Amino acid sequence: LIVLIYWRGVFMGQSQPLADWTYPAIASYYMLLVVAGSLLIAHIEEEVAYYDIQLGGLSPYLLRPFSYFTAKFFHEFPWRIVQGVFGVTVFTVFTILFGSLVLVSKDPVHILGGVVIAAFAYLLSFVFKMIVGLTAFWITDYSGLQQLIEVLTIVLAGFIMPLELLPAGLKTIAMVLPFSYMIYFPVLAFLGKLDSSQMLTTVGMQSMWLVVMFISYCILWKNGIKKFTSLGQ
């Protein structure tokens, strides 16, 4: 709400839309960020790094008839659903109280495209956080890396402001790195700010990053598991 008050002050001094953004669009953007942040950003890295690798909780997973990756995916997914419901609840309350500020697209193409992009965004976030967790095979305290990742996500995924409003150089970096494809582009899709070709391009970039990250995960897992003992790190 403080952020919305800030942007209200910004737009009161603007006679023209700010880079094609109006105040209702900005308000809808931040409310959708609440949903996207709770639903699409996985938080499995601490469990992988601390409880499984450093404390030795990984051992039982090595004896099960399915992969560690699969087990963690189905462990994390229900939590995203639960927290996503909380995010949707906040968005619904905001819509009831300030309906004139909500500009979510009702176009079926945007809705369907948004769902597809959101699904890829969650997969991308999950694989990325699994990679962050696996770094505990080599480092004794991964918290510094975890905090760095959180800062990069806040800045480059669009939590501070829409990436279009960032300085040109930082915007270019954000559009290339995977963070924006976890949060920013799913939100844009539901706002109706992506046409069909842009949605296809977004899914293509998400797929490329997903392949790169999954290969990286497999390499890290194959080499890291050789360093693991049942006593932990």
C-alpha cells in the first residue's frame, strides 16, 4: 500500500502516461505481484541445502524408487498452492475495495497465455532454487549466496518497479537473465501487455532457460552426490 501511495504521487505530477503505464495499471501490477510472488517463487533451497545436505536428511531419498528432484517437486508444489491462495485472497479483497484500479485482462488469449507462462515460470523458479540448494555440496554456509539471489530477484524480476522503467542498461540485463521470466512476464501477460508473438517469445525464452538450468542441475547433482555422506556435510 505504501508503494501504491508513492506511485500515486508520481502520477499526480505526470501529464502523460509513464512509458505506457498509468496509475491503475501500476496498481494492478503490484497486486498481481502479490499473487505471482506467493504462487510462482519456490522456496525449496533452504531445505535442500541445510536439512538434506548439511544435516544428512538426503540419505532416505537415495533409497526411494523415484528421483530426488521429483520428490522435492511434489513436496514444494502444495506449498505454492496454499500460499498462492493467500495471494489470490489479497488480490480479491483489493479488487472489491478498489475495483476501478484493477485492469486485469479478460481476453481468453491473454488468460490462456498467462497460465502457460506462469506454469513455465514456476518450473524455472523451482529448478533454479534446486541449483542454489545443491551448492551446499561445496560450501559450508550457503546463506550469503541465498541472500544475493534474493536481492537479484527483487531487482531483476520486477518487484521494485516494472522493468520498462529501469535504466536502459539494467533493463537489458534484466530482460536476458531468467529472473524476469519467473515473475515479470507472467504478470504482464495477465495485464494484457503481451501480444501473441510476445507470449510465444516469452515461452521460448523460458524453455531455453529451463533446459539450461535442468542440465546444470543434473551436472551439479551427479558431481555433488559423490561428496555426500550420511552424516551430512
